[in-house]
Amino acid sequence: MSLPASSVPGLSTLAAAPAAAHRASLGHVLDHLGTTLLEVAAGDPTADLAEQGVGGLVIHDPVDPPALPSRALVLGVGVHEPDAVLDLLEQTAAAGGAGLVVRAPAPADPRISAVAERTGTVLLALTRGASWNQLATLVRSLLGEGGVGTAGSESLGGVPGGDLFALANAIASLLDAPVTIEDRSSHILAFSGRQDEADESRIQTILGRQVPDRFTRRLEAHGVFRQLYATDRPVWMAPEVLGMPEVTIARVAVAVRAGDEILGTIWAAVDEPLDPSRERSLVDAAKLVALHLLRMRAGADVERRLASELVATALEGGPGTVDALSRLGLADRPLIVLAMGLTENTDEHGTLTLARREAERQRSADALAVHLTALHPGSVVALVGGVCYGVLPVGADAPTADVRAAAVATEFLQRTGGRVPGMIGVGTVALDVSALTRSRDAADRALRVLRNGTTSRRVARASDVHIESLMLQLADLAAAEGHQASGPVARLAEYDAAHRAQLVETLRAWLDAFGDAIAASAKVHVHPNTFRYRLRRIAEVGGIDLGDADSRFAAMLELRLLRW
């Protein structure tokens, strides 16, 4: 249900705000991030072509150039020489890209300007001091990248639901001051224009997308957060509260709450305390921000469930696969499936509640989604049956896509370290819809081998663990048909249990050493003569001819099945 702007005193001026398009334009991105993070170096972002929706965000990789979606915004990380910028701008334009971002200062080259004007692909410069990761996160929040479905945006108070940047600008107009909207951890969710009117501390906050720790600690020491969370009225702070040279302008802040839950805060840089009228406007704005944040939270939950259902339908390979892939934006593209399973952590009592386990899985799935989207635009990630599946579109490099996917998965686990204690199986490349289920099955088999613990690796392609996977299937078949171990190795295991011997260990060491009794005896730490005596006992007790190749192969196979 939309909230009429007139029902929120002081915010009726927002009623004329236009509804957000499903895909934000380049002009929309610059309206919110321009002057603070981005500046136009060449081209016209207001031209008809530039005003079309931006189709996605892509990080340029000179070693392995990614496939660009239509109207992509390309981040040229490390590209700064004029010839290199010109070459990448031409490539981006040839692929129908919306724009290219390089680190400021962008080269002033008439050739670059000519390409930008001729093609409509805009060259932008990222402010020095801002990180590429910060820019990518902010742009994706503006684009609403990764959305499932095409439902229009709901309006709250005249502002498109979830468009916190537009809301921050509206609040800034009402207060006549630059504004930031922050979560409970002091991360920046959105900010208004006119940030150049604030002080150095605000600039550091915007560039870092989080209030610096030293400022937060000083606020906590002065009890500012306790004041904010204890009242629904604005709290004014003079610059002296922080006592830091970077803070030269006072702040006024108000908590954003839903009932008893604190969702975040709104901060404005002001010269003096607010008058009663503007104070009421800030209080009313906090209520509207709360509605937007709640809507975004609910929308994220709904989107996750919908994505999970679509991914599950696609991976099952039934009649709904084509429609599910179309709604996910993955139809008619070569795909590859990743299957991530988590190592179950426990709490201090040795257990983990179902709610905490699900929350941990969801956090890991969200982290994987961010990682894959940066490297493979259009990827989808969803939890299905306790396993986190990623479906990646691959381009012209389809024959080696599983190698690249394994590298992407390895990089993810390395970056997250112990925060995501998981392992990832990589499926085969699916060139058509019918092969997608096979890719999922291959990823599941690889993940199962990793979970079994017979290898120390955390990422494996299906081809890497093919034999181990076959052994698991053979063990499953034997268990399903009720077969009991009855071969030579089974007889040796019974003998070991009855006589506290080590014949099975001896046989395994001998086979692993290719029949070298000296090397094998050293491995099990016994004298070679003792080892040779045990080999004779193995032949007698197990009834196995160690000189026969087929007998040795059967023993090796039985040892593997015994281990699994």
C-alpha cells in the first residue's frame, strides 16, 4: 500500500517525485553520486542514448575480458594511460556499453572525447581516495541489480520504494543541509547532494562509506548513541563533542525506528540547532525512512524466496525450466552450476540452532552472490535444500568455463577466509537447457566428495574428482542392495579386530608404495623383516595372491570402499 505524501507532514513536496524506472539511467546514477564520487570526463550523460537504462556493472579484466551485458557500465580498474583508456572506451562502445569509469584524473585527450561524442558512451572519473568496491556497491544499490521479475516500484511518500538516495536529497532540501542515512553499524546507506558544504569528517565518511572508527568511538564515549536510541527527537551535537580537527560543523541526528527496533539514523550537517518546524520535518522523515527500510527488508526476503524457487525449478529440468531461466535472465546462454556446502559450525554447547544455521547459510549465500555478480554479471545465487547454488552465464570461453569458475570459487573462499567455512563443487558446462540438470548433478557429486573428507581441497571440478565420485556411487549401490563386505580385505579387517593386528594397514601401505616393502615398512614404522612377515600373513589370512594384478586391483578397490 502506498503512503500518500500528504500523510507525512513536511514531506508533501515529495509527491511530485517520479517513479523509478526498473533500470536506472546513467543520468540517475550521476544525480546521486556526481560531485562526490564521479565526474564526467567525456561525453554527454544527458543525451538520449545515455538516458537509457544501465544494464549492469562490470569490472574490466585485461587478462580475461568479461562478456558485457547490454548498456554495461565498465569499471576500468588500473587503466589510466591515454592509449589504454581510448582502447577500452572503444571496446565498451562497440559492445553497446553505457559508460567507462577510470580513476581521476582522466586523461584529457581529444581522441577520447571524439569517441565519447560519436558513440554516446560516457567516460567518467572516480574521485581519488574512493575505492572501486565502494563505487560498485553504491552503483548496484542505485541500479537495483540482481532483481528478479519486473514488477514496478511502489511509492512511499512520493519517493519510489527503496530509493534512499532520492529520499536523502528530499530531506536535505527540507533541512537545507547535507544529509546521510546510516544503518546501526554506521554504514552509509545513502547520502544527499551538497556534501561539499560539510566538513572533512563527512567527506571521509562518504568516501569510506562508513563513519570512521575514531569518530564512532568518540560518539560512543560521549553517550551520543544512547541519547539517540532513548528518544524519538533529534539530538544536536556541537563540533566540540568530538573534539577532532576534521569536525568543524555541528551535527543533528535522529534515530530511525520501527517500534522498539532501531533500524538506523539520519545525520545532517548544520550550522545551528534546528527550529521547531525543521525539527518536526526531520522526525517525520525518520518515520518515512523506516518505511523504506522495512520495505527493502521485506522485498529482499521475497526476492530471495522467488529466486530460490526459480533456481530450483531451473535445476530440476522439468517443463518450467525455460520459463524460470527466462525470468532469471539466463535463457539461451551457456551456463555452469556451482554447489556450495558449509562446514557446520557449533556454538559453545557443541550445537547450532536451526535459526542460526539458516542465518549463516543465508549470509554465505549473500556473500557469494556479491562475489559472482562482480565477476559474472547476470549470475544468480539461491539456497535450495540446504545447498547454496550459483548459476553462472559463460561466454565464448565455454570449453574452459569450468576452469574459470573453479578459480572464481577459490578466490571467494580465500577472500572470505574462515568467515565462510565452506567448500564448492563446480559442475560441467551446460550449452543448452537439457544439460543444466547434468551440470547441477556434477556439482553435487563434486561437493559430496569434498564433504567426505578424502581430499584436503575446498574447491573441485567434477572432472577433478571423477574417480572418487564413482567410488561413492559404487558404495551407494552396494549399500542400497544390502551387500556385505566379504572379500580378502574384509577377512583381514575381521582378523585385525580379533587379534589387534595391523594387516589392513600393512596391505594399504604396500599397495601405496607400489610393492616396495622397504618404503612401505618405513611408512608404518616397522622393521622390513616384520613387514615382510605381515605380507605373508596377509596372503594366508586374506587368501590373496599379491603377485596377481587383478587381485591387487580388487584389494585396492575394496580398501577404497572400506574407507568410504
